[in-house]
Amino acid sequence: MLTELDTSLPSVKQLQNSIKEAKQVELKLVTGDLLAGKILWQDQYCVFLASENTQKTMIWKQSIVYMKEG
């Protein structure tokens, strides 16, 4: 069963805006790790982050504590 991303949700809109504008973000994870970079894409479960040193990381949304633009 395919479930689509609900683009009416404010959190989804915010992430989409960050992707569209290629904004730098910080993601704090439940593990305490802090990741920085640009979000390249999102789906209903994950975001894909590219850091300045070109490291690419797929992150499960449920592991994100907060996102900060900057």
C-alpha cells in the first residue's frame, strides 16, 4: 500500500521549503548527535541530508528531535 506525503501538514511544507531554497539546516537526533547540511529530499519516513564535506546521510524522521535553519 502506497501512502503519499501529506503536503498540507506545516512540517512537510517547512521541509519542502528548506529543500526548494537549498537552506542550510541543523538536525538534532534522539542520540544527541547534531548534523548539519542541506536536505536533498524527503519522503514520509526519511530525510536525506548532504553535509558541506559531501557526506550524505539518510535519517529516519522519527529520530529527529528538532530542525533549525541557519
